[in-house]
Amino acid sequence: MPVMSLRDRLNQDLTAARKARDVPATTALSLALTAISVGEKAGTAHELDDAEILRILAKEAKKRTETIGLAAKGGRQDVVAREQAELDVLERYLPQADEGALQEAVAAAVAAVQAEGLSGGKAKGAVIKAVRAAHPELDPAAVATAAGALLG
């Protein structure tokens, strides 16, 4: 039996969520699949592989996280609850990186950047770019924080 692609799994889970009348899952998966379709049609029209789909899902999760922060500041607990439910659905599909993997990836990138002779803001930017390219599943804010801490 062939391994199911991430897109096929998303479609299958969307169908199950619709049948179960699971509104947060239906909404989150529908929006994610729409973003994937837009990504396929933008630029080079090709079917996205699982790594590219994971990047899109990470962007969708980041949108939810930002909305949760803004809604909490605005006192909109109904929006916070809805967005958190959708974020929980999206996080099921994202790989969960541990703190050790983050520190290891940032340390390797810092060593490479320092070997090139970069320092300051340019070094931090180069570290973040290198880590994000090699590990798209890592949280960009956590990468930036770790890079800043290691670069001093």
C-alpha cells in the first residue's frame, strides 16, 4: 500500500471533519487546502511536495497565532477560542521540533556564519536564513531568539 501524501491526508481529514460536523477542523483544513492550491497556481504551476505543503501549513499556523495575540489584546475571547481550535488542528500536521534540535541547528549555523567572518545584524540574518532553509518546521521567532542569544 503506497504512502499517502500530506495533501491526500488533508483532503481525507477534511471529508471526515465535514461528516462529523467539526467546524474548527473543517474551517482550518479548508483554508489550508485553499492556500495550498493558491501556492500551486502561483509562479510555477506544479503540484507541491510535502515539504512545500508543510511550509504553507506553518504559515497558516503562524497566522492563527498572530490573530490569537491580537484578539486577546482586544478582549475578543470568542475569536481567541475559535483561532486556537483551528491552530490545534493545523499543529497535528506540523512536525514538532524539540528544543535540542533547535539549539543544535542554530549552533551549527552560527559556527558557519562566524567562519565566514560575519558579525552583528548581518550574522543574525544569515543564521536565521540558513536555519529556516534547512529546517522549515522550526518556529522563526524561536530561531531568531536562539541566534541572538548565541551571537551575543
